[in-house]
Amino acid sequence: MIQRALSGWTFIRAFYLLTGVAVIVQSVMEAQWFGLILGGYFSSMAVFNYGCAAGNCSVNYAEPKKQAVPVEDITYEEIKK
């Protein structure tokens, strides 16, 4: 657990930690206690490396798979009234 908290720091993790601490400090100064929850969430996300700080929110841009069966030309028949 300590190894996970101390290793793998990225810019996003540091940003989350600084933002969370800033929100906590500002919430205490303004007596807005709900901000402690919000700041605590962002800070813990950075320290424990979960959520988007762990890189789980990225989109995988893999090449599209090729079709195994070739698509045949579709023919249509016009129906007249």
C-alpha cells in the first residue's frame, strides 16, 4: 500500500493532490464543510492511485478489426404500386 502511494506519480496525480488540498484548505477557511468531502475525494484519488489518476479513464484507440467474412453486394428490387 505504501509502495503504491509513493510510486508512479504523474502530472495528473500531482494535480489532483494539489487541487484536493486547495479545496480542503479553502473549505476550512470558509466553513463550507461539504468541500471537505470533495477535497478529500480528489486527494485520496491521487494518494491511493485510483479512478482517473490510475489511467482507467482513457479511451483505447486500437485499430478497428477487419471483417472475417467479406461483405457481398446487396441487390434491391423496386416494388411499384
